[in-house]
Amino acid sequence: MLKWHKISEKGLTNTLSERIIKTVKDTTHHKHTEEKIMRNAIEIAADIKNAAEWDNELCAELCEAAGMTAEWEAADGDTFESIVYAAAEKLGVEI
């Protein structure tokens, strides 16, 4: 019985270690993904800011980064600006 207990304990320790490693990997991946999205949002916002007029592709890209593609696609000439500003606010960037 003692031998089974040691094997069981070792299995539990290995399982916990694997879960911790997976959690760290998932967290690190999420952090890198988040940094990539934020960096892109900053670049997109700067391009929008520097453009002489609204650029549909840049606006669509910013909305996509904010997870607002559906809102962008549903926008019209009267509502698109508010959607783009909402996307910028959601991402924490200025346009």
C-alpha cells in the first residue's frame, strides 16, 4: 500500500507540474498575443491620425483589432466615425 501511495503521489505531482507549465505557457502566449494586438493598434491609430482623410482599410483594421468587425461592417456614412472612436477607446489608443 505504501508503494502505491508513493506512485500515486508522484503521478499527482507530475500532473500538477504539467498543469502549471501549461498555464504558464498559455499565459505567456496570451501576453504575447495581447502585446502584438496592442502594438498593431498603436500603429494603426497613428496611421489613422496622420491620414488626411478617413481610410476605410485602416478603420476596418482598427475595428478588427478591437473585436468590432460586425459593428464596422454594419456602419454607414452617419455612424462609422462613432464605431471607429469606440474601437480606439476599447483598445486604449487615440485617433
